[in-house]
Amino acid sequence: MQSTSQFNQAQFNQAQSNQAQLDHARLRWMTLGASEPSADDGSEIIQGLSQTPKTLPCRYFYDDLGSALFEKICDLPEYYPTRTEQGLLETYAAEVAALTGSCELVELGSGSSRKTRLILDAYSQLDDHLQYCPIDVSAGILKITALDLLDQYPTLRLCGLAGTYEQALAKLPRTTPKNRMLIFLGSTLGNLNDAECHNFLDLIQTALQPGEFFLLGVDLQKPAAILEAAYNDAQGVTAAFNLNILTHLNRRFQGNFDLSKFEHWAFYRADAAAGLSQIEMHLRSLQAQTVSLEALNFEVALEAGETLRTEISRKFHLPTLTEMLENHAIAPLKTWTDPKSWFALLLCQRQCTPGVDCP
Ligand code: AVI
């Protein structure tokens, strides 16, 4: 997922009114891709709804309400990933910093700054002039985080990049001779399919020089009952989050999805032969219906019981993940897991590629 992170409407409004403060002396700001064709032109939606099985891009979860619902999910008793990763960072962030030494920190999908602060605190011990570059598609959210962090860390220099990972990684300025560390937490890697994952790791490989670092948080394979509970919480927050994608599409593309005609469905698909180990979230059509998205001049017919897949959330097997990273010249230096081995934090280092960036 391209995280739009976890903020509510009030914080978003505050960010808008904080616009004037953006000329802060320690802040550099870049809005990327304003002149490029929008990734939000609806073509991916038409494509997803025209294929079998039908799919929707999971980034449409994250309008303001979706982001607030995701924040709630992170605190649910059944949703263990956020608190488990946070525990790993509380315990090991200082060790990560000691292993890499002082670095320029670049966070992809900067998300809630709760986890970021643990990393900044650890690197502040090594460096009086920390440089932190958060990247997020939501400029409003990024501004809130930026101004908040600049307040809290009096010597921090911050470089906010509002845009997609692709845009930001391609244009990331080198402003310091320090090593770079790219940070990608929350197991958002799991929301990418194989091809997307491959493209994403290509970008990481290109954005790092040999010897530089990649800090990655991933959710691991575990019994189906634990996984399915995490995506079918008792309070129904995940169901509301899933259904909200339809509200977002209705607003964004003048659609007429009727939420009462869909139900949330999440299950774990483990198929060793197909190399699949993933939670799938779907919306099941409760009756035969035709839905239109007027702004896209598009109609889709759904059968009773047919589903729209809204998200995959892959659950990783560490040796397989290591192989995939190594295929992109990114080698894990050290991996930490929690006592139940539910979640992993990997500190990786960019290797040189013979013939490309080393002899
Ligand atoms: C953002 N992403 C890593 C979450 C996940 O677990 O795949 C999104 C989510 N979907 C349902 N609950 C949480």
C-alpha cells in the first residue's frame, strides 16, 4: 500500500491551515508528479473490475475515513502486527542504529509517527544533525508529521516528499554524504503481489548505493485462526474499513455502489504449490446487481455471491523473503523477531552488483 497513514479530519484541516508555516528553516518540501498523468484517473479500477476474479486497488481504502479506520485497526486486540512491530522497534532500534552508524533516514509511507519516533530517538543518540525524509502520497498528512517532528526534534532537518514511492525514489535528492537508510515498516510489502513486489525492490535497489541500508518490517506466516481473527475483528472495524472503499469510489468517481448489498469477507489462502500465503479481503455481492461509475463511463455486472478482491496481505516465510531480497542485491544483515515469531524486522544492506556497481 501507498500509505496515506493514520490521521483524522481535524488533523488534516490543521495541516491545511499550517501551509503558511511550511517555509520552516529546517524543512525542505517537494510535491512530485503534479505535471504527470494522474495515477488516480480510474483506469486501474476499470481494469480490475473487468478481469476475473474482479479486484479493486487497495490504495482506495485510504480516504480520510479509511485512514482513521486503519488507525483504529492498529489498536484492535486481534490486530497484532502494529504492536508487535512497535515492540521490536522499542527493543532493537538502538541496535539498528549502532549497526548502521549515522544515516540519512528515508521512510516510505511515513505512517503514524509513533514508530518513526523510536527510530529518530535511536539515531539522535548518534547524530546531532539528523536528516529525515518522509515520503507519502498524502501531502496534508505529511505536513502534520513534518511540523510536529520539527517541533519535537530541535536540530532535525526534514525533507518531505509528497508523491508515490516511484516518483519519490526516482527523484530523492542526495543532500548529505552520509549513508542512506530506506525504511519500510508495517508489512506494507505484503500488500504487493509478486510483480509489484519485484518492481518495488528494483526501485529500492536503484535508490541505494552499495553498502547502504534498508530497514523492513514484515508479517510472518502463522496459524490461520490467528491471521483470520486479525482481519475479522469482533467490533467490525475491518469490515467497515473494507466497505468504505465503495464509499470512496462513489464519491471519487460518481458511483452508485450500495453498501448494504455487499459484505466483508476475509480469509487466509495458503497454497504451497502456488507459492501463496496471504490474507485476502473481498467484498461479496449479496445479490445480482449492476453498478455504475459515472465519471468513468463504466458499468459492472455482479452475480449474487460474486466477490471483489480489495486486498492481499502476504504473510512471509523468512528464507523465501531473503532469497527475494538477495535477487535484488539487498542482503539481510540482521533479523529480529518477537518471541512468538509473528513479525520480523530486517536490517538489510545493499550489495554491489558485479559488472554494474563493482568490478
Ligand atoms: C497496511 N497493511 C499492511 C494492512 C495489512 O494488514 O495488510 C492493511 C489492513 N487491511 C486490513 N487490516 C489492515
